[in-house]
Amino acid sequence: MSELLFIFIISLIANLFSAFSGGGAGLIQLPVLIFLGLPFSIALATHKVASVALGLGATLRHLKNDSLQKKTAFLMLFSGIPGVVIGATIILHIPDTVAKLSLGILTASLGIYSILKPSLGQQLNIKNQTFSGFLTGGIVLFCIGLLNGSLTSGTGLFATIWLIRWFGFDYQTAVAYTLVMVGLFWNGAGAITLGIIGNIHWQWLIPLLLGSLIGGYFGAHLSIKKGNKWIKHGFETITIIIGLKLISSYFYIF
């Protein structure tokens, strides 16, 4: 019981911060599952299934605000899910140490970039709504989907910053799309794929799902209430921490 309670608390904290800043639950949740004794592939599959509840909890909160437009939602759905499935299929067959180092550098760079751009994501300024704009946006979302299906840690943050830079969303709007489309649908596709080709540690799923669901709902609630300035600071903090964590894990292995 103490082990299950510990897993629930970790899941709650990880998904609360993730739902507030637009990604990063894997920073805490995935390493903890590995630390508790799960092999990487099983921990990854278990984490991916549990992360669907984050998307569900956030979706329940964001639906109250009706803040998602169908065309952008469908773009993320049909561009990202194929990438997620491909990424989840190949990750169990390749070493991921160098990829994690690269991802760590890129993730930390997102936070530094945001810090250097004080006005980034503070105002809603919709752009690139043409066919070519959606095509370019979809190609990049497909690539982010590949990362989401394979490496998981913090890749929702890439979707958040891309929606801000390319489509002109503010942080609050971008986080809403990330939590619903990435958290629920992308992670759902990854969970199904990993569940079919990998193994899931079912005994820990209940506390993980409860923590993800509750954390997702209240994290989304905080992001709505606090606004763009607080979300921006949260995004910057999470990206830099995740980046440093991934970079340090590479050097620790070698």
C-alpha cells in the first residue's frame, strides 16, 4: 500500500506540473518507474498508458472554456498520430542514449529561447492559416509525434512552443491544444501501440491513472486561472529542468 501511495503522489505531482506548463510529466514519472525496478520498455509502456489520463483530466477542464478550434485540432490529430505510432514502434528496438542527449539539448534550448523572448506567447496573434501554413505546421507536428512516441520525456513542450511560434497562439491557448490533442489522442495512440508490441505493468496502473487524471484536471485549472505570464515561467522552468536531466543522464551512463 505504501508503494502504491508513493506512485500516486509522484503521478499527481508530475501531471499537475505538466498540465500547467504544457508537458513534462515524463521527467518525473518515467524515471521513478525505472527506479522502482521496471525495465525501460515496460516503464515506457506503463507511463504512456497512464499519461492518457492526464489528457482526459485536462480535456474535462478545457472543454468548459471551449477554447479549441476544429481545424487546428484535426491538424494535430492527423499529423501527429502517425508519427507517434512510428516512434513507438521503433523505440523498443534501438538504443536511446544519444537521442536523449540531443533531445535534452533541444529541450533546454526551448526554455532559454523563451526566456530571451519576454513577449513570446503573451498575446494571441493567429497566423499561417493558409494551406501552405497548415502543411508546414503538419510536417513539424508529425516530427514531434515521432519524438512523442519514442522518447516521451517533455515532447509535449515542443508542440506547445511550435503552436506559439508558427500559429501565433498565446501560451494558454497552445497549452490547451497540447494537453487535449497530445495528452489524450497522441498518448492514447502511443499507449495502444506499446500495449500491443510491449508489456505493461498493470499492478501500478490504478494509482498512476488516478494521479494523472486528478493532476491533469487541476493543472489545467491553474493554467486557465493564472494566465500567460505564469504559464510562460512554468514552461521555461520545466524545459530547462528536463533538458538538464536528459543531458546529465547521458553523461551518467557513459
